[in-house]
Amino acid sequence: MNQKPKNKHCILFVCHGNICRSPMAEYVMKHLVAEAGKDYKYYIESAGTSDEEEDNPVYPPAQSKLAEHGIKCQDKRARQIVPEDYANFDLIICMDDWNVRNCQRFFGGDTDNKIELLMAFAGQRRIVSDPWYTDDFQTTWNDVLTGCQALFKYIEDIDAAAK
């Protein structure tokens, strides 16, 4: 994204390599928003704190788990966070504490309080299970779905209160 879209909630999901958890969150959130007919007011992406998976597709087991739920992500390619992301996104949602620390270091802090753990929106100060090490994509799916549903409700509640 070159510039923040006007009048949209801009959300960036972040994990280490941008091939498992953060793209799963990106596409789950896009799916939830579209199902609610609210995709016109959201801009959603994902990125990694590392460049080691740059331009790689979503990890096949993650693609399969999304496909089980009718969600496609074949066009997604991994990218690393860039300095402009802090200005261009309203929320930078991380999958674990390491991602939070890496984002804060990369962006030179978090003066606007944009960086948060996904599971915090579900009232849980914990990480999203990392399937790269466990090969447990079902637990990751459960975490991502719970976190994204809570995040969507959080944003919609703020919008409703602002009216």
C-alpha cells in the first residue's frame, strides 16, 4: 500500500515469515468482513517481521486449512514489514510477543498504540499457536478465528458507539 485508504479501517496482521499465521488471519478477517457486507470499510493485509520467506506463497497446510472453510489465498505472497506500514495501518496485530517486540524495534516504538496481540481482543493475553513448529493447523485456525471474530466485533462496536 502506498498510502492509507481514506475512510477505511486498515489492519496489518504480522507474524515471523508471513506464510502461516498472519496470512491465515488476513484471509479469515477478509472473509468475516465480506460475510458481514462490510468489506467496503476495511483494508486488510499481512506481513512478516523477517524477509526469509519474501515472495513465497502461503504454506500449503495453511492454505489447506483455509480452503476447508471456503477461504482462498492462492494469490498471497509473503512480504516483510516496511517503515510506511506504521503510518498506513490503524492496527498492527501480532501473533506473538516476539512479533510485538520486533515491530516495536522496527518502527522505533509504538507511539500511537497500534501494535497489539491478536488474542488480546478475545480477552486472552497469549500468542496464536504457531503451526510451523507443531504442525497443528487446527489449533492455529481456532486461535485465528476466535481472535479475528473478537477484533471485528471490537471495531464494529467502536463504530457503533461513534454514531
